[in-house]
Amino acid sequence: MVEWILDAAMRLFAEQGYEVTTTNKIAELAGVSIGSLYHYFPNKNAILLELGIRHRKKMYRDIIKTLRNSKESDLREVLKRIVTKIIRLHRDNQLFIEALTVHTHIDKQLDTIKHDHDIKFWAAVGSIIRKKYMDSNPGIERRLPLKRCVRPKWITKSNTAGQIR
């Protein structure tokens, strides 16, 4: 039932936008009673929060999977594929992404979760890129303007798990 509610909410947020979508519309499209919806989610923000968490986790898993499984030796080509995927994902879900972006800054809980996921994600990306491309290609940092985004100051060679110093 939770999946039905989330699927319906995602569809409505993407088609109509967050502000126009009501919990009644979500329940109706999901084929559940409004009471059932409120049993799982106290309000529309809670639904957006759960969708935002799932969206970020899926996007991060896809990016990390692409990095790990890429056969290409050219880091630029791999990064182009990743950026293309992100652009497509955002374009295909534009109204949902807008709602998520706006409410991330308003909702402290969503902002905190986003921040925590971002730290772990970028640590993992930096570690994979370093191991797969940089360590095996001496001098690549001079050829690519990636030093800042690939190896943030809080990630060091001995700190690949992404802990903040």
C-alpha cells in the first residue's frame, strides 16, 4: 500500500506539481482511503520526504554502479554519461525535482538527510574515481580540472570511507 501511495504521489507531483497535488488526489489515484494514506504518512511533506530519500538513493546507486562497472579508461566519457543520466532524470521529473529542491531548503529534516547522503555519496564517488582512474594514471589531475570535485579537502588517501576530518 505504501508503494501505491508513493507511486501515485510521484506521478501527481511530476504531472501537476507539488502545490496543486492534495493528499485526497494521491489517495484517490493510489486507490486507497484517505485514512490509509494518513496511517502511513502524516502529511504531504512526509510523502515528499520519503520520495526524496528514495530518489537520491536510486540516483546515487545508479551513478556509483556506472562508475564501478565502466569499462572505459577515459574518465571524461564516464562523467559525460553520468551527467547525461542526471540531466535526463531531472528533465523527466521536472516538477517533482522543483518541489524537492524548494522543500529541501524549507524542511530541516529533508535538508539534513540530503546533506548526510551527499557526504557519503561524494566520498564514495571520490574513492572510486581515485582508485579506478587517478591512481592508475599519474598526472591525470593536471590534465583534468577535477581536483576539487573528485578529491574534496575532507577526503584523503587514508580517509577513503568519507569521514570528515
